[in-house]
Amino acid sequence: MERKIHEKKGSDFDAIKKFRLEKEKPVLDGFWNWLDCQTAIKNSRMYKALVYIQNRRPFLETYLEDGGCSFNNNTSERSCKAFVTGRKNWLFSDSVDGAEASALTYSIVETAKANGVDVYYYLKYLLMKCPTSLTSDEDLEKLCPWHPECKEALDELHRQHQKAIFDAM
């Protein structure tokens, strides 16, 4: 159903929410009704599974409230892959500070990727701006890859880079 929704509705979150409420909510309601009718011996594996799913009901239905939410966590799982790979490299960090620096770098890179920003230009932009612990929250917000001011600056860096390549020819 989710694949069909996104093929038909694209990224119109209100339309996705409406479709989910019309088509998926009745299926979920049927599942919850079926679940409520199930009985199991206390402390059995079935009992534990039933309690587990019933305790998570509000969280499992969250995606119905917002068309921008995903039904699954596949995107999150894919973004964690870099950390799993990096974890092997962190074993060879010479210090806790070095491992922390690696983790922070991974976080910055993955945030840029998640926001559709070119990582090279984003890192270059951050290094040019050199934020410090004294940088205000407002100024830090402007450095975030989703901020319009940052996106404009990244586009300008990209244009400058392209111009330099063209001029070198």
C-alpha cells in the first residue's frame, strides 16, 4: 500500500495522510481487534509477543498522523550502515577524543547526505565558517544543511568551483 501511495501521491503529505487514514487505518483496526481477541498462557512466548506489540501500539500508529512519516525505518537503517563500517575504523582511534572526532564527522556527513547536500561543498563551507563553542545558536542554525542561507552559500561554492574548472580549460 505504501508503495502505491507514493507512486500516486508523490510527496504531497496531506494526500498521503488522507489515503493512509482511508485505506490503512481500517486494516490496522482489524489487526488490533484480532490481537485483542488473542489469549495466551502467561509468560509464554506468545504472551510476551502479544504484550510487546500491544505496548507499542501508539508508536506503531504514529505514521498515520503525518504523511511525511515513513511506515518503516529502512531509510534510518541505511544511514546507519556508514556507522557500522566506521565502527571497525574507530577501533584504531588513538584516543577517546579521536574516536569522538570521527563520530562527529560521520554525523555531519550523514546529516548533509540526508538533506541532499553535496558533502564536499558542505564540509568546505563549514571549514570556511569555522564555528566555535562561542558561535551563537542562531549562527549555528544558519550552518545547518537544511537552512536556506546555507543552501544558497553551497550553490555559490558549486558555481565558483564550476567556473574555476571552466576557466582552467
